[in-house]
Amino acid sequence: MPEIGDIKRGIEIGRKGNRHYFIFIECPECHKTRWISTQLYKKLQNNGLCHMCEIHNRKITPIMERFMSKVQKTDDCWIWIGSHNNHGYGKMMYPRKGEFIYAHRLSYILHKGEIPDGLLVLHKCDNPLCVNPSHLFLGTQLDNVHDAIHKGRLDPSKCGKLALGIKHLFQRG
Ligand SMILES: [Zn+2]
Ligand SMILES: [Zn+2]
């Protein structure tokens, strides 16, 4: 019986004491190697991820799961069925208890990546409850106003204060 430590990675099993068999495995994520008992190995639900990678994965997976559990996909829009604010935008508690993020912004982060500072996540489909990443795009506040006028959400002639704001933005370039 070979000693633990001089067995080829991932293939052989070594024995320690009378009952405990060990297997040499490699973490599929970070490629760190370690010995674990075959009993434990059989129970592993995580394909042999090491402790650190498992913790890391746990942090990432639940947020995606939590998010998707509140999404009803249609052929077109993905409708947010979680809670929403007074303006009809979906929201979710994230990243901490008591803090909220807009569902469409979270969708953008989860599916497409970081939102640069100062940019908004806008809807191509003009449906505030939609979180379909392919309907989301980044824009400035000015883009948002243009978009709103273009899609008929806003009538600038009836909205003096906003029209002034737009004028101001145009002057700034
Ligand atoms: Zn690892
Ligand atoms: Zn949509």
C-alpha cells in the first residue's frame, strides 16, 4: 500500500490508519491540491472545490439565484415579480440587509458587468419592470431624458422645469 503523498494526483487512493482512505484531489477552480478522505469525497457536492473557492462561489451563486427566483421570463421581456418602488421599478435587498438596488441595475451587473459611475441603466423596451439584460443599456441622465421624450413618456412642453434642465444640459454639451 503506497503512502499518502507519493501517489499520482487524482488517481490513486492512499490509506492512513486502518479504515480511512484518502484521495488526492485538485480544486477545479484554483488548482490547489489536497488530500481528503474518500468518505468525505463521496459526500462532496461541489466537485472538490477547496474551502476558499467554495466560500467565494457561495457569495456569487445565491445572489444570481435570488435574483432569478423573482424573474418571470417571457419571449420578450423578463418581468420582475419581486417588490417595486412607487415609480414601478423593481428592487431587491442588496448588497446588505436594509440596502436596496434597482432590479434592472442588478440584472445589468449580474449579466453584463459593472456600471460605470454616474451612468444609468436604461430600458430599450420602456418597461420599468423588465430586467432582460438584452433590453438594458447604459446611458447618461441626458440620454434618459431624450429617450423618455422619444418614447412619449415625457412631453417637454408640459414640463417646464425639466425642459429647463434639458436646455441647461444642452448648453453644457
Ligand atoms: Zn480552490
Ligand atoms: Zn424588456
